Amino acid sequence: MAGIGFELKRILKEGSLISIIKVYSFSTILSAGPWLASILAISIVGYISQDFSNTAATKFQISVTYLFAFSLIFSSLFQLPLVRYVADRIYEKDNARIIPNLGGALILIMGGGMLFMLPLAGYIFREETVIFMILFISSFVTLCGIWLGNLLLTGLRMYRTIMSLYAISYGLMIALALLLRKFGMEGLLASFFCGSVLLFCGIISILYINYPTDRLIEFDFLSKGKFFYSLCAIGLLYNIGIWADKFIFWFHPLTGYEVVGKLRASTIYDLPIFLAYLLMTPGIAMFFYRYETDFMSKYALTGVAINQGGTFSDIEKYKQQMVDVIRTAIMDVLIIQGIINVLIFVSCPAMFSALNIPQLYIPLLRIDMIGAQLQLCFMLTFSMLLCLDRRREALIATACFVLSNFAFTLGSIILGPYYYGYGFAVSALLSCAVGAVFLRQNTDMLEYKTFMLRPR
């Protein structure tokens, strides 16, 4: 996201309380704005449809949750390789190849998504209407395209335009839900599909305007030496890891139940983990700010010193500054999110009473919030490993995240309700520790791995 760090630093130089508020508000919007907008819109649609049918509203929200999960996991096969390809072309000032290769990636991921989801939807929704299945498959394919396009969109310094696009798209979804809610689940899903199509078309239009080209489709990103299969595996494992504990709770007979077709939900787990991720927003904003300003600037200085013949003492100096920033970033995320967690721990009994939420959820919410905080730290170390191009270490860390989340979550269910959520938290702690160890090793040996292991 080139240029964002400079913009945030410029605002912070104003030296006032308002400037600090603006910086963190800006960071929140850029890092979590689309996610928060989608959650708000889907919640509003579910709320306004309850007058007609609580069942339809619940089925709609569960269907959209699975659409997000399936599309994020499936599209993750191309997400990181495409980002790497685009970054390399920008570095080479060959921007004309970006849009054609995005088009090629969209053809593969959306066409493959159609072939993947057709038999799966036929199996899952055997008892649902054909219209519902068509809308589900179409929404899945559209979301796969949105995730790929959005990766490139975040690199443009058009923040107001991007947020306006999301607001208009989800506004359309809410308006159509009001008109179509009388048609039940199909009407609600149709409103979601239309809003997603508008968002996808808007993203692609903005990209085509900002990356002009005379070609439409290319598959150059699949060329030997330009496509990184390790990044495919890393992206896939990371997204599976994020959803692993949810799938275990959904499909375990002790904690899950069927909602629509063969899609399941978990009454005991879904609300606490949803709130835990929602309350993670301040930590995400801090992570975004530290990563885009402090870390990337020191990383860039180190890269310039290495590539442009800087002295060894300069390289060591910049590297040490980068290491100091990494430590500061992790500590800041832990402190900021820790403060939020403590405040919520103390106030959640009163909050739950005011919102008429059962108090039984409180212990699970607390452990899920700790797990979400640790997952955020893992995301920080994981991102920095990818920045240093340590794909092998990132792959091991994400594999650890997936396997431990599956195993520990299943173990927590076997142990009983008092241990629910601990599997996710312990998995996040273990993965964060593994990522931190790898990051420490690779920053300590940065000079050696840069010069002694460089291909000749």
C-alpha cells in the first residue's frame, strides 16, 4: 500500500490531539473499513427482515458467513502470488501488465470457482430451491473476484473513493433487502448478490482507469519464475487456519446444528467469536499504522542500503532500527488490544445485561478475545516474514496454525464446555511464538542470508 505510510506520517506531524485521532481513525477505515461495513450491512439486513421471518434472516446470515469463508479460502490460492507478481511489475515500472494478468487470474479463479461450487452447492442445498442455489453460486463467484480485485485496489491512494464504493454497494444491498424481504431467503440473498456485483464492477472499473493498458487478458503471472507455489500454499493454509475452529464447532455433533441445507452453525460459539473479532478493531488499526509507517520505512532504508552499495555499518544500523520497530509494533499491539480487553472484561456483564445477551457467553468471550489478540500478533509476525521473503518459515508457521487450531479446538470440545475457546487461544499463542522465533532468527541473520546465500 505504497504512499499510505507517508500520508499517515504527514497527518501526525500536525502535533495535535486531533491529528492523532485522525491517524488512528484513518488506519481503522483503511484496515478494517470494508470488513466493518459488510458486517454492519449484513446485520442491518438481518434485522429488517425479522419482521417477516426470523428463520429467513438467520438462514441469510449463516449463508453469507459460509460465502465469505468458502470464497476467502478458495481465492487464497491466487491472492499472495498475484500480489507478489503485481509488486514485482510495479518495481520494474511495467504497470501495463497488471490489469491483463488480473483479468487472467479472475478468469481462472472465477471459472474454477464455478466448477468447484456447482457440485458442492448441489450436495449442500439438495432440499433448497434452484433459485437459491443459483444465487449462492453466483455470490460465491463474485466474492472470489472481489477479494482478488480488492488486493490491487488497496494499493491506490483513493481512500475516499474506495470507501464510497463500499458504502454505495452495501447501501444498495440494504435498499434491495427492504424491497425483496417478502420473498424470504431468496430475496435477501438476491439483494446481497446485487450489492456484490456492483462492488465488483466498481473495483474493476477503478483499477482499469488507474492502470491503463492496451491488452485485456494475459497469463504472464503463471510463467516460470514469476509464479510462487509456496505462496499458494501459504495463503490457503492461512485462510483455512482462520476458519478452522469455526468449522470444528459448526460440524461437531455436540456444538453444531443444521440451519440451511447442510450448512451448520454453533449457538454456543458463534456470538462470542464474532464479538471477539469485532472488538479486535483497535489492535488492527495499531497494527496497520505501525506496519505501514515505521516498519515499511525502515525496511525500505535497509533495502536501499543493500541494493545501492551502502556500507556494512549502514546496513547494520538500518537493520537494527527495523528490529527495534518490530519489537515496538508487537508491544504496541499487545498493549492497545490488552487495554481494550481489560475494559471489556470488566464491563461485559453490564453490557450483556443491557443487550439482553445471556451471561453464559461471558467466559467464552473473554478467552476468545485473548485468542484474537494473539492471532493479531501472529498476523504481524507472518506479514513481516513475507516482507523479508521468508516463504519457507511463513509456510511452517501457517501449517502450525492450521494443525494446532484443528487439533486443540477438537480437544477443547472433548474436554467439555469449560474449555471451549481455549483451543483457539492456545493455537494462536503457539503460532505467534513460532512466527516470532522465525522472525528473530531471520532478522539476526539478515546480512548473512542477503549476501552469502544470494544466487550467483
